[in-house]
Amino acid sequence: MRTALVIGTGLIGTSAALALAGRGVHVHLRDHDPDAARTAAARGAGTDQAPEGPVDLVIVSVPPAHVAATLAAAIRDGLGRGYIDVASVKGGPRRELEALGADLSGYLGTHPMAGRERSGPMAATADLFEGRPWVLTPTRDTDTEVLNLALELVALCRAVPVVMDADDHDRAVALVSHTPHLLSSMVAARLRDADETAVRLCGQGIRDVTRIAASDPKLWVEILSANPGPVAEILAAVAADLDETVRALRALEAADDDKREEGAAGLEDVLRRGNAGRSRVPGKHGAAPAAYETVTVLIGDQPGELARIFADAGRAGVNIEDVRIEHATGQQAGLIQLMVEPGAVASLTATLRDQGWSLRQ
């Protein structure tokens, strides 16, 4: 691939453009907001000048409701040899394209499973897709050329290609992306009118659950509007679990011992099913989840502290598999949780103590 046209210079489009431009592809940028295209160009994602002729690959990165019309216009105008979109739903846009009478042989629906809470070209990064799944939804009508161009794009962005049927993809993202976002927003909404005393008690758990609730509501209305059926089906199942959980909690308030035991059993059931589901979430690099031990260290909120603790871990010959930081309320300090292989705990704790770190149980 030597040339590409990115239509839509938001987070995903600009991130793809940055990755391609950084690997020698000549990228053209287009957006309904010229300032967004100019911002992306200023960040090194390409040029906002129109290409002189057809490019190798046209990448449509616009909201789902506008994907089909944008693709149909691009195909009609002959802007490229191949066409893909990166919308988070796949079945609907393809059916809309068919209804518009577009030639679908040069089109392939795709979806990079990556994102951030922030949007727009300023939030984009060239490494956004590295190691992340990138779904491709070819059909029997898809030209081999466009499939190869899409695979090359995925490789240049250092993502991992995953081939799926379009409707299977939409049901999958309803489960692992769209419904979690709604649930995160519902939990976060409880905080809006909560007493300030309660909010000040927020810890890492509530931050983890509500992190994605900070995303752009208008964007998510468009995403959910393109995939309402599958999301509604999963939410209905979650609602049934919520009803059962409420009944279990109410039973724990009863004076009757049998009722309380029934309530405890109901709660244990949902918690164990949660354990079983969580154990299926892939671990690092998409591999099977691994069991790590956590070493918790008190760390000051000042420049250089993170670098120093990572250097000390390296001195112990220990690889940090994952890390979390919980900031202390009202103090310039926090707790850093270092996740390591079980066999590395003794070496790491001994080295950190030798270097003067305060460890927590």
C-alpha cells in the first residue's frame, strides 16, 4: 500500500492515519469539519489536500449512521482501488449499501477493537491498535485485492486480524462493548446526585467500573442506534439477573432463616457466575488469562517515583505483568499494585524493601 484516503479524522481515523504515515504510506485526510482534517495533518497524520487520482485504500471512519452514504459516494466517485469502514457495527451498513445499489466487490467492513474515552484527532495515537483485534467481515463477493489491502492495513497498524461474519460480529460487540458501556453509564449516573461525603469515598473499584462512562454521549447514541436489537437482548438478560439479585438481597433482610439462606444462595450464584465469566476474558496479548500475585507499594505522588520503582523491579530481574495505581484521598501519595508471576514475589519484595520502599499487605 502506497496511498490511502482517510474520510473522518476523529480518534480512529486519525490514529490509523498516524500509523500508516509513520510507516511510509502517503495519507490524504478528509473530514466534514475542515479544522479536524487540518488538525490531524498538523499532527503528522497526512495531508488535507485531495489526492490527484484513485488511492490504494479508502478508509471510512465516520459515525455508523453515515457510513453507507459516505461509502456509496466514495465508490461512485472512484476514489480508490479498495474501500473499508471502521464502524463498530457491520451488518447494518452493508445492508444499507446493498439498498443503495453500490458495487460491494471492492468493499470490506472492518472494526478495530480499540478506543479511548476521549475523541477527536488530538486524542489519536499511532499505537492505538497495537496488539488489538481488528475484525474483518469479508463475504463471497469481496475481491481478494481489497481483502489483501485490509490485511496490509491491519499489519501496518500492528493489530491482530480476526475474520467474522458481520451479524456475528454485531452480536459479539453488543456483549463485550456496547452493553458494558451502558452499564458503566448507569452506575456512574448514580453518582451524579450522590452526597459529597459518599463520592469522596470513591476508590479504584468505582473508577474501574465507570471509566468508559466518560465517553461522548452523542457518539454513543449513534453507535447504539446502529445495533439496538442485540444490545437490548443482552440488557434484558442482565435485567433478569438484577431482578433475581434484588430478590436475594431483600431475602437477606427477612427474619426467617430459610429466607436468608435462600438469599445468600442467590447472591453466591450470581457472584460465582461472574467469576466464571471473568475467567474467560483473555489475558496479555490475547493469551489465556494468567494468575498473578500482587505486590502493593506506597508511592509518593511526585516526578520520578514510577520510573524509580520500575527500575528497582528491573534490578530484581522481575517483569511487571500489569500495574494499577490507587491515589490516596487528600494526600500526595498512593498505592501502586504491581502484578507479577507468583515465583517472582519473593525477589521483588526483597529488592524493594532493600531500596527503601514501604510495602503493604
